[in-house]
Amino acid sequence: MKLDMTSPLEVGIACRDLARLRHFYEDVLGLSFISEHQVPASKATESALSAGGYTVVRLQTSNGERVKLLAPASPPPAQELGAFILDKPNAVYITFIIEDIDAAIAHLRQEGTTFMTGESRVEVRPGVYLAFCHDPEGNVIELVQYEDISSYRTDLTQRNG
């Protein structure tokens, strides 16, 4: 069976401080606010998300993908961050493929973001640059720039060409 997607991918991020993460994803990264909903404890439990209620905020990228910030009524304690992403079991990160990684790094550094990959981008193979950082709650974010995006996403260039 193949999943027949009806809309772009959505990613959910559990958070402790919803206002702080909203500021980061909306004001720093530029995602657009879509909606905010309160989910009661009965539905939170039934849906296996939380023993208590939670708040979900939906944000959207310029390409239509959505990031859902989910804040439980009783947030869990913060966890210690590892030095390497893959040192943590079940490691997950969100990737933003962007046009100008150097400008994005400069902007995020100006906003106080510290990069795991150092002061500048890393060329992981010819023409492919990345940088990893944490959002304010320690979730890992990857920024990627391809000199030739069509070499990576031929499906998009065939569809648009």
C-alpha cells in the first residue's frame, strides 16, 4: 500500500513553552500562523497525545508544509541535549531547504541561536550545504541549501518544467 497524500507533510513538535516556540517559528523563521485549538483531556487521552489536555498551534511554511506546536497542560521536564544528533534514540529533526543558507545562519545567530555545526555552513558534498541548530527548546533544525535543487528534487523540476 502507498500513502496517497492529500496535502503537504505536517510535523508535530511537543513543547514546554508554547509562546516561546511560537515566537521562534513565527517571528524568527517566518512561518505563518494558521490556527490555535484547545484539546480537552478526554480527547487528548483518547488520541494518545497526553494524559491531560493540550494546546495545538498550526503554522505554515511558504511551500504549504505545516508545523504543529503541541503544548500539554502539564509539560514534561526538560531533557539534556546531546553533543551529537544521532546519539539520542529516536532522534528526529526538521529540515528546511532554503535558498540562502548564509543569510539564514546570520539571521538566526543575530537572534541568539547557537549552531551545533559551528560558525558557518558545512559542505557535505559538492554544492550541498547544511547547518544544524536548536530551537529554543532544544529541538534540532537542519538548514540545507543545494546549489542545484533540481539535482536533488528532480520530481519538482519535471512537474514544473
